[in-house]
Amino acid sequence: DDSPKKKHKPVSAFPETFLNLSTTMIRISTNSRLASTATLLTRKICQRNTSLASSPALHCLSSNGRRGAVASLSSNSGSSSSNSNGGSSSSSSTSNPPPPGGSSDASAATAAASVKYAKTTAGTGNPEGLGAAEEGVVTRGPVTWPALGLVAVVAASAVAYYKIERERRLENAMGKIVSTGKPAIGGPWSLVDLDGNLVTNKSFEGKWTLLYFGFARCPDICPSEMVKVGKVMDRLEKEYPELRKKVQPIFVSIDPARDSLKALRDYSKDFHPSYVFLTGAPEQVQAMAKKYRVYMSKADETEDGDYLVDHSIVIYFHDDTGDISDCFTQSMRPSDVVEKIVERMTFVPKY
């Protein structure tokens, strides 16, 4: 077959072009595996073309990693253009097979060094990789001290708000307790007032009464509750004068041994003038306290004979027939008590 055969240019005719391609892959890669693959491609090119062992692009790549490849890209592109336009002299000079040893080993060592020192800058905000090879990749985590401080402030504010809101809801719930039926407390009783007159439960028929059990030598709880009842009476006088006329506060001493009539007279001067103070024999007081389920406990006496009495802190609210209508605890405010009193006294049952 004497027909002319079509000659193909060997791959080695485009060494500089492939070198530029490999350095471009290293520049644009965001993955270290891809960069290593491109560097191995450079190594293969250098093994086929020993003249590239001293190439500026390869020298920059091996010494500076990706930054050198990027820096040499522009210069190599210019030299590649000149070589492609210069005729077949350049192609013929690089078409010879590489001799064994020598520059082939040097180019292999250079390519291995480029693999070792190639770095990626993924996530650093520097896709070009400039300066990353020399200074190292410095990353900054998502958590910083100012952020932690802000989180702590927000958490403390949330906890404080939760506690305040919880207390407010508890107070509202205490003022809006709905009960049905009548508790089995109360009953007939008889005591004496400050003038020594006999007073019974029948003496207050037609009146709504606020009954409280305490003792004159109580240091804090009893005075606080009695002052609260006085505020309730003043507010009823101001806002509901007609209802105020039907309400009578009563104080019953649970310490008759020390709360004489004279002691109670002196004690009554510190509180609302509408109060009725009652006492009696220890048996009478204990019988009445038992009917109202009042807890009483005498504490240990001191050397001078003084002592305290632990007792229940409840204000019993009776209707005009003497039956229990409601109970007010220590946690309730005067406004809450007034609201409940008005609600009870103005309630109209529906049949």
C-alpha cells in the first residue's frame, strides 16, 4: 500500500499546553485530592518531556505549591503562544524520547514535592489560594467569646422573665380559685369581748365576718395579717361603702394565758378601729379552734418565761348566715381579698 499515510502529531508535541492545563487545575481546585491528581499529571508530562524539568511553571509549583502555579500561569500562557507560532522546530526538539535517569528522576522528585506541599483553601474565603501556602490556612470557628456572652445574657433574661411570669400567674390563680360546696369547718362558739360581755356566733347574724386567729405577742405574722384586713376595710369603705357596712373583722386570741382583756385593749390600739377582739378560757378557745381546724403549737419557753405560738395563717370569711363563704391565705394581697369579698357578697344564684 503506497498511499500516503496521515501522520499524527505525538502527544509530546504539546508539553507546554498540558503543563499549563495541569497548573490551571491546581489553581481552580477546592479539593486536595483533585490538586494531587493535577500534580501527578504534571509529573507524567515531565517524564515524557525532559526539557520541562527546568520549566518555570514546574519550578514554581514545586517550591511554592498552588501559589507558584497561579503566579506562573500568565507567563507560561505567553510562552505557549510563542512556541505554537514558531513552527516545527520546537516540536521536533521535544519529540525525542527521554533518556534514562537524569532529568526524569529530578522531575519525579519535583512532582512529589508539589504533592506534599499542595494545600487547599476551601472554606477560607480565599479561592485563589494566594498567601495560603506560605502563611498556612487560618480558620475562624463559628463560636466566639462575644457570641457566648450574648447567649449567656439572653439565657439569663429568659430565666428571669420565666420566674416573674410564673409568680404573676400564681398570684392570679390564687385570686381566682373556684370552689364548690361548703367546707365542714366552723360551728357554735362563745367567748368574751374587751368589755367582758359574752359573745357567740349568733351575735354576728346579718353580718359578713372576717375571722382571724392570733396572739398579741406575735412578732410579725399576726400584725401583718391584721394590717392587711385593715387595708381591706379601708378599700371597701372607699369603693363599696354599702358593702363595707355589712362586713365585721374579728380577732380571736389563741393565747388566753397571756392575752388578758387589758393586754388586748392595748394591742387593739395599733389596728383598724372596726376590729372586735375576743378571748376566753383556754377550754373555750381550744374548742373554737378545733371547730375551725386551726393548728396551734406552743414553742419552748425561754428563761424569762416568754414563748411563741405556731398557728395557722388563714382569714375565714363568713356570710350573713354564719356559714363559711371563703378563706383567704397569707399570699393573697388586699386587692385580691377585696375582689373575692365583692364577688361573694354580690353573687346572685341562678335557679
